[in-house]
Amino acid sequence: MRGYILRRLLFAIPTLVGASLVIFLIMRVLPGDITYIILGQDGNSSGGSRATDIEALRRTLNLDRSLPEQYLLWVKDILSGSFGVSLFSHEAIGNELARRLPISIELALLGFLISLLIAVPIGVISALKPNSVADVAGRFFATLGLAIPEFFLATLMLFFLLQTFRWLPPLRYAQFLDNPANNLQQLFFPALALGIAQSASVMRLLRSQLLEVIRQDYIRTARAKGLRERQVVLVHALRNGLIPVLTLLGNRIGRFLGGALVLEIIFNVPGMGRWLTESIQFRDYPVVQAVVLIFAAVYVVVNIVVDISYTWLDPRIRYS
């Protein structure tokens, strides 16, 4: 097991290096120049003076250097933990990441938990009572969840809350440890929209897996031994049925993070989503690169954790 974990961690290094190269090059291909945005397009200076100001600013921001030099400087900032300085605000990116990243992670985790709380009970009931009213209702809910994207569901939810209950989210974000009520009040509804949208595919896969598992010989043997139905389902069937579901959740962690970014904008949550959107508009290359690279690293780590967790769900799985 230790050897497997070490190999996966070592394999993650070239993966992240490749991701950083792709992110870096894509940002340089995008049209627009940060120097024009900072200096403004409507200045009163003459053409020669403006050209001089732009050239001086490009030297200050190291944009006059070659692409390999800019990339190596960025890697140096990543390894130091600072992630560089924002080209537009001139603030340290690492400090802003430390403030905003926990907000986005909390929102994604809440959405993840809500999706499990919705998908697992409905999937189990649908599998144990196929073609029943509960099964038909569950499949209808899954189809509806797959058809409605997160941003549309969040917009409908926000409109309904504003028009019917006159509900407004808190204007200032509060940390969970400082003010749990305000924290959950601001994050619960975007997490609910994210969880509902993501629970549909999980419920469908769990239902199909349980329908296959409960027909296996070891399930019939467990029932023949006189075990209670709840124990048979929860201990034997559900653990084996969750393995493909866990794989799906690991592969869809990007959907949870991406959905959280969109919902932050709709519900005015000061997380990574709003920061990333503003940075793209201002062509703030270091900020966009840092945010996308952090999410790529989270995706890699989550998939490693998912692979390791297989041995807990099924002890027969061993890694050489």
C-alpha cells in the first residue's frame, strides 16, 4: 500500500507540471493586454508617451521577458508558496488564496454531502423496490436533475426565495467558527442547488449497481443466515455498490468545484469563483494561473484518496 501511494504521488508531479504548462500557455494565447487595462484606453497622453508608459509597465511586470523565463519565475513563486503578485491589484496571491480557497472548498463539500444525503436513500429505495411508486419518482427526479444545470436551478431558487420569502443572504461573509448561523445562511442554498444537480447521476448509478449486487450469491447467503434486511443492505450490498459510485464522485470532483464557482457569482459568495471571473476580465495572468492550478491539484489529490478508499469498501482489493 505504501509503495502504491508513493507511486501515485510521484506520478502526480508530472501531471501537475503538464497542467501548469497548459495553463500558462493558454493564458498567453488569450487576446488582450494587462498593461492596456491598467493604464486605461482613454488616457490623454500622446501616442509616444503612452507607448513609453506601456513599455515601462511591461518591464515592471516582467512581461518583456521570454515565455520560458516567465514560466520559470512563476514556478519559483509556486515553490515558495507565494504564487506571485497580482498584476492588477499588486497584492500577494498566496494571502488571497488562503482567504478565498476555504470558502470554495466549504461550498463544494456542503454540496457533496447534500448530494449524498439525497442520492443514497433514493437510490437504495429505488433498488429495493424496483418499478414501485418510489422507484418511478426517484427516476423522474434523476432525469429532472440531469436536465437542469446548476446555474439555472440556482437562479430559480434565488428568485423564489426573494419573491416569496423576501430572503436576502448576509452582505458580509462570516467564517463558520466565528458565526455558524450566518455562514450556513449564506452557503446552504448554493450548496443545495449544487447538491441537487449533482445527486441525479449518483442516484442513477447507485440504483443500477445495487440492482446487480443484491442478485449476487453472497447476498442470498447472508439472507439465508438469518441476517436482518437492514444489515444485508447496509453492510454487504451498499458497501460493494458504492465502489463505482465513489469512482464517479472522484471523477466528478471537477463538476463540484466548477459548479461552486458559478454559484458563488449568483449568490454573491466571496470565494474563488468571483475572484477568478474578475481576474479573467482584467487579464490578471498570475491569479488565473494560480486558481486553476490549485483546482487541478485538488482534483489529483481527491482521485488518489478515492483509489486508496477502495480497500476500505472492499478488503479484497489489494495494491502491490
